[in-house]
Amino acid sequence: MTCSTEETAFQAQVERHFRWNFAVNVLEGACFWFGITFAAPATIMPLYVSHLTNSRVLIGLISTITGAGWYLPQLLTANYVEQLPVKKRMVINVGFFSERLPFLFMAVSAFVLATNSPALALTAFFFTLIWLMLGAGAIAVAWQEMVAKVIPVTHRGRLLGIANFGGTAMGILGAALSAAILARYPFPTSFGFCFALAFVFIMLSWLFLALTREPPLCSYKPTISVGEYWRCLPLVLHRDSNFASYLLTRVMTMLGRMGVGFVTVYAVERWQLSDSQAGLYTTVILVGQAIANLAFGALADRRGHKLVLEISLSLSAICMLGALLAPTPGWMYVVFAGIGALTASDILSSIGIVMEFTGPDDRPTYLGLANTIPGLFAAIAPMIGGWIASRIGYGAVFLMATLPSFTAWAILHWMVREPRNSAAYS
């Protein structure tokens, strides 16, 4: 395909295909999040692992891998992505093997290994989870840049909000189905069915993603070596102090999420709940997530993503305190609804705000920095949480998680300027 070097020609193609791209990406996002419901990292995965081991550190490792695997590889691929006229090819070709097939292997290992070889099943699960999350992280910058190219800034919040709403709204049905599967079938058959359903709908999302019409756009930046690229990264932060302050908020945000991955297991252990009850908590998360996606998507387009992230940080601290103080299992429904809302707002606006700090030539680098640097702390935080939970208890984890969330809110509110008010975004 010939590169379109004229900005006006590129924008004309974006406008011509806008409705189509908006529609197929909404369908892609809806199917993706629906599929994830059946293998939810906050509920289903920790519950599966808790059947294979009683190690709280290993349960916390799920959150570590989920966060670090998504975040860490992004800066490694940013220089390469900047040079690609069409980002979609990387998203589709690499994503099939790196982000879709692992769910099939996860299902197979649950069916075949979990009953007679729990240690081997545990090893297979973590190997597959690492494969999945590193693979997702490897194509994340290309996917985000593709979305930024084909969707104008005035509609990105609604795109992500509606897509995630569709997925989570259908996911409410999926969570109810997951709860029914967990109640009807014994371990590990129940989890095998859940992981298999995740694979089916994740593959359907891949088919919609392949339908995106992305016009080519050449980068005007000169091609540089990997070593030279890495040496230039500190200059980006030195030159853009506003973005550097934003990165600090993301680091503190990750530390504040150290307790989220333990809330389900905490509730199950504290009140001796069944697996099906834990499945209902997934439903509540999705209700909160669905409502929040619609509300925050529209709010982000009108008022900017910074405000949405401030709300997300407030919810994070409130949910941790709520889990700690909940007197009965019923109160946990409010906590899980809050977790759903903070998840929606964080996913939507942590992606959207970075797209507005700079223009297309530098955007992959900004996306990589905004995810990889905090990702280092996303890898550490749940392990710290697991260590604290093993020695002091889950309550201490939830209490300690509130401080970095409040700190992140303060930095974001007072030190970060809304990037949309500058002329850099596009």
C-alpha cells in the first residue's frame, strides 16, 4: 500500500471511513470485554488458582503478571511502531498468536491437568498467562495508535465507553452464565468451560478488529537505532514536564491497586462463600463497569480525561476502605460495583489522555512511556500486597493501598494540566 504523505488526504480518508471504523471497533471492544468476563483476572482467575494452591503470593502473582505483562513490553515496541505506516497489520498478524490462542491453551490445561496434576496445571496456567499478557502488551502501542489514527479526538471517549459498555453489558449475562457454570459443574470442568468461552468471544473480537480501515500515514521522524532511541527517552520527560508529572501519578496509581486482586478471595475466605457467589461478584463488577463506561466516555469527550482519572483514583481508595470495613457479604456488592467503575474509568482515560499529550509522530513513544514505566510498579505492587497479606492479613493490604491512591489524586489534580487545552493533541 502506498503511503499517504499529505495530511489533508489522510484526514479525508479518516472522515470517509469514520462511521465504519467506529462501528467495527465498538463491536470488537464489546466482544473482547464479553470474552474476558469468562476469565476475569479479578475474580475467575484468582478463584481458579486458589483451587490449585493456598499461596497468597501466587494468587497475587496473577495481578502482577496481568499488569506487568500489558505495560512492560510497550516501550520496547514503540520505536518500531512509529515507523509503521499502517499499525493494523501488527495488531492483527501478531495479535492472533500472542493474544488469542493463549485462552485456548488455558482451557485445555484446566480440562486435562487440574484434577490429577494440580502443580502442573498451576505451572501451565501461569505460563499461559505470561504468554497472553506479554503478547497483549507487545501489540498494545500499535493498537492504541491505530485507534488514535482512525478515531478523532472528539469521539475517542465515546468509542471506548460504548465499546466497553457493550462488552460489560453483555458480560453481565456472561458473568451470570459463569456463576451458573461454576455452580453446576465440579472443579476443574467449570473453569475449563469458562476459559473456552473466553477464547470463542476473543476470537470474534479479532475478526471485527481485522475489518478496521486504517489509511496509511508515514512518519516524518528519521529512523534511529534502538540504542539511540533509548538514549533519547529522558529528553522526552525533560522537555515535557506536564507529561512527566502525569507519569508520576500513574506510578502511584499502580501502587494503590495492590489490593484489588485480593478482594474476591478475601470475601470468600472471610464469609466462607461458594464459587458461584464469587461469580455473582463478577456480575456486580460488570454492572458498575457498564454504567461507568457510558457515563465516563461522554464525560471524557466533554471535560477531558484528567477529571475521569481523578474520579477513578477516588474510587480506588474508597473501595479499599469499603472492603476493609464491610460488616456483611452484602456490603461487598457496593465494593465490587466501585471496582467495576474504577476499572472502566481507568482503562478508558489512561488510554485516552496519553493520545492528547502529543501528535502522531511522537505518540507511540508517549504511549510506551505512559505504560511501561508504571508497569514496573504494576509488577511489584501485587507481590508486595501478597507478602503483606501472608504476614499481616488482607486488611493491612487494603489500608496501605489507600495512601498512594490519595497521593496520585493530589498530584494529578494540582500538578498536571489538562493536555487537551494545549495545541499538541490531534
